[in-house]
Amino acid sequence: MSYGKVDSNPQIDQFREQILAAAQTQTPLSIQGGGTKAWYGNVNTFTKLDTRAYSGILEYQPEELVITACAGTPLKDITAALAEKNQILPFEPPHFGEGATFGGAIAAGLAGPGRITAGNLRDFVLGARIMDGKGQALSFGGKVMKNVAGYDISRLLPGSLGTLALLLEASVKVLPKPAATATLRCSLPQARALTLLNEWAGQPIPLSASCWIGSTSSDQVGELTIRLAGAVAAVKSAIPLINSVINTTELDPNVATAFWTDLREQQLSVFTNLQDDETLYRLALPAACGPLTLSNGQDDIALEWHGQQRWFKAPSDDTTFTAIKNLANIHGGHASRFRQGSHVDPSKQRFTLLSEQTHSAALEAVQARLRAAFDPAGVFATHRLP
């Protein structure tokens, strides 16, 4: 695979023309790549600004662990290029479809099973080139981790869902693929699983990912799957150490790969078969948060990231969502209606608002000032993210 500078000026000029026209009429634009995550966030029906025509890997330096690409580059092209050099995106962004793009992954800010060990997607964004609501192409950050010049604007983009600016290009840090991996599985109650995962997280064990799936009743036995990844010696020595505490079975590598991929892409049964009037809720919680008592929750719940990310299906009504948000807030976290059934009113609020959380209320004013600075005419004000 070859890489080179894309003749980007005509396409960038086209983006600028569309943005300036929207600013003149004060009509918001909905930025979209492959559309595989169009369902995520508050619904909007505004005119699309399609990024797919601006595609290509601009620079890849395996020895420097940095890749730079246009926003419309297919995410599968990025992972394929990295695989040729035995490297990976360590935060394992979900694709949610064949058409997923590099820019879409960054704008959504979502991370997969490896996030608990590797870190958030935001932590790997080194620099970005954007176009603001005034049609200005601006560059922030660079291609090295040690970049302390000014406020790190490029790291505001992950999770912004296209409501701050148009991402044109980004540079992200990549990592070598682990030399060895092993996936272990056992059955045990949720509380026991959370306790062990938190204990192991503080020990020199190459714990790369974890997932517990079971009943919402905390005393019921569920299935814990853990992934070890790192140096060969570290993985080999960790297996008997874990088995001295709980009796696990090591999965076949192909079965293990399929499981972690299905978890990342939400193809496991705990995520699928969402009823028309149900919502898949996501709770983001601090480490060491124990089992929660969930009212109206269905039988199955999935815990990732050592319990810091939890998924379950429940009715979509506002009373249920308010109770879930309050429960998460009490424990220092937040909740969202991640995916909604086909009969759920799409206008229903999806996220816990900053103002609803005691630890984030003050950020609302900061967010408003940032949006006003980057987008004074409201070109990106789709309210997809409140």
C-alpha cells in the first residue's frame, strides 16, 4: 500500500463553499462520513456535509508510531495499513459498519475493549487540521506526543460529533501489536468479578480487556472473559497466577478474536434484539464502582472496562432514563440512551447534560464559548451533541 499527499485543495474549497453558504443562511450542516454511526446522538435532519471525497492516508511513519489521514478515509484502510506493519489502533474504535471512516471514529470518540488499558481515543490524537464555521482551515497540535505549545484544540474533537468544526485531517499515535495474547473465561457473580478486576488492575498483570455478562441481579453467576496481552513471558506467567484465584478456561485464539470483535461491534446477544420500544443504555462510571441496582432493567447486563462501562436494555420512557441518570450521577458517572428502538421517539434526549451533573455543570459555559469561537453562525449547531 502506498501513501502520498492527496490533492486536497479542490475538495477543501468545496467544503468551504458549502460552509460559507450555510453560514450566510444560518442553516446547520450535519457532517457525515460513511453514516455508520448516524443513529448515535440526538437526531438531526439537516443537510449533510459528506466527508468521504476527502480520503487517503497522507503520511504513515511506522518507526515513529504515527499515522496521518484525511477524515473521509475508510477506517478499514487505516487498520489494514497498520496491520502490514504489525501495528494497531490501541483504543479499538468500533466501526458499526463497512463504511466507517477515520474522521467518524474520531468525531464519535468511541473506544472498544482495549480502552481500559490503552487509554481513550482522545489520548492518541496528536494533531488535527480543521475547518471552522468561517471557512478557515486551521491546524493544531503536531505528530509527536511531546507537544505543549498552547491549548490542545485537537483533543476537543473526539466526541464532539461534528458540532464544533469540520475535521479535515488528523494524526494519531499507534502502537505495535502485542507479542502475545490469551483470553480466559470463567463463571462467577458480578460483585466477585468487579472486585477481582480492580485488584488485578493494580498489579503487574497484562490485563488488556475484560467483559462480564450476566443477570442484573448481583448475586447471580455470569460469564467473565478477560484478555491478557503483552510480552510472551508476561502473558504466560499471568495465566497460572489468575488460575490460582479462579479456575478459567483459555479460549481458542479464533474464538477469542471473534468474541472481542463482536463485543466491540455490539454483535453479542446482550446488545442485539433490541425491542422497538426499548433503549440500550450506557453507563460510564468511576473505577471501583460496585454492582448497581437497576430498576426496569432486563435480564442481561454487560460490563466492560473493568466495570467502568456498563450496558443494558430497558424501557425508553423519561422516568426510567431520569432514574438511570440519577443512579449514575450518585456514583460520580453519567448515562446515555446509546441506541434506541425503532418505535422510540427520536427526539428524546440521548445524553446526561453537563448541567445535570454536579461535577460538570461549570463546563457548560466553557463549551458554549468554544462553540461561539469556532462557529459563530451556528453552521455546526445540529444539537446532535447537546
